[in-house]
Amino acid sequence: MTRRTAEDTRRLILEAAIQMLLERGVTAGVQHIRLQEVLRSVGLTTGAAYRIWTDQTEFHRDLAVEMVGVRFAPPVASATEAIQDVLASDGSMHDVVRAAALDHVTYASKFHLEPESRDSHAFITALALRTAAGAWPELRVASAERHRASVAAFTEFYAALLHRYGRRMRSPLTIIDFTEAMAALGEGFAIRSAEGLDHPRYDIPQDAEVPSGRWTLFGIAILGLVDGFTLPASDEDAAPGRPTQSAGGRGR
């Protein structure tokens, strides 16, 4: 029988602890995942763990760092799927915004509505841990790395949409600036969802100054960001009286 290495043991314990954290939800926090309980769940002794961590604090630090790195899908997977039908049918940018924003709101709310949705649980749990990243330097590093990966993925996602719909960034702003603002907005609404707050939704009539249809507050906020950060890419698009459109999504 192959002897388990210290790293194998560490991985086994952390994976079991992450599963407990996801099952119990973000309100439990890493401090409520007791090492002894995790050891019992995987059939290991205290000695096996304390050859890796000197105390509970070290274990909780590594658990937090590991959890922040957990993804069950690429950052843009959900948003990409949400707008596929809109793009296939040559829908407007307003339609893209509406679909992507609704997807984010629905995705974040699964934390409460669908306990079995581990992807949503992982996203919200990691987000909550990132808000406490000052607790450990290692957690700050892991949080920053997750953020960089998300921004890189969504920068490409947004750039493709803006190009498709003939928009460019307002000078001197960049697509990364736009993505950072979108990430902050999306994560803010996700935190609201984690708090159990309902997301405002509106039925906008045809004669309103906001584009008509069924809108989330997140979607309307995205319209403001797009109008503030971008312009039509050509002089023809910018001609007086020609309507402009907007695009959106969110960062995870």
C-alpha cells in the first residue's frame, strides 16, 4: 500500500474542511470548522494534523486561503451562457445587459434559494472571506490573485462585447478600469444577496427615460457605467439623434 505523504494528508483534510464550509454556508466562517471534526470525518488522528499545522489558527488560515481559490467553473462561464441566446438572435446591447445582470442576481441568490448550488456557495463564501483578507497576509495574496484572474477573464469578455456593439472607451479610461468598476458593482450586489436582501426589479414602460422592459437594479446600474465609460466607436454612431446602447455582466 502506498504511504500517504504530508502533502496528501494536507490536501485530504483541507478538501474535507472545504466541503463542510460549503455545506454550512458563509455564516459559519472558517473559525467554526473545527480541526478535530474534520479529522474524524476523514478517519485521521490528531497527530497527523499537528505534523502539518501547529494550532487551529494555522489550519484556519490555510482553509481560508484554499477556499478563496476554489472555483467550480471559469469566471465568465455563467455570464457567457446567459447571453448566448441574445447574441445568437442578434439582440441589442440592452438585451445583453438585461440577461447578464439577471444571471448575476439569480446566481448570487442561489446561495439562499438553492442550497445544493455549490458554485454559488463557493462564490459567496470566497467573497465573504476576501472581505476579511486583512486577517492574514497569505489570504490577502490569495484574494488578490483571485481578483486578478477574474479581471483578466472579464476584461476579455467585455472587450469582445463592446467591439461587437461598436463602443469604445472614453479617453483616458481603459477597459480594465471598466472591468474593475463592474467587479466592484457586481460584488456589492452579491454581498447584498448574501445578507438576504431582495434585489429590486422594475417593469419599465415604453414612454420612460430608462429602456423599457423588465429590469434589475443591477442592470440599470450597468447602463450607467457603460454610458459613463464608453462612447460609440465611430462618428456615424455618434451622430445627433442616434440612440446608443449598453452592455454588461459581472466579476466573480
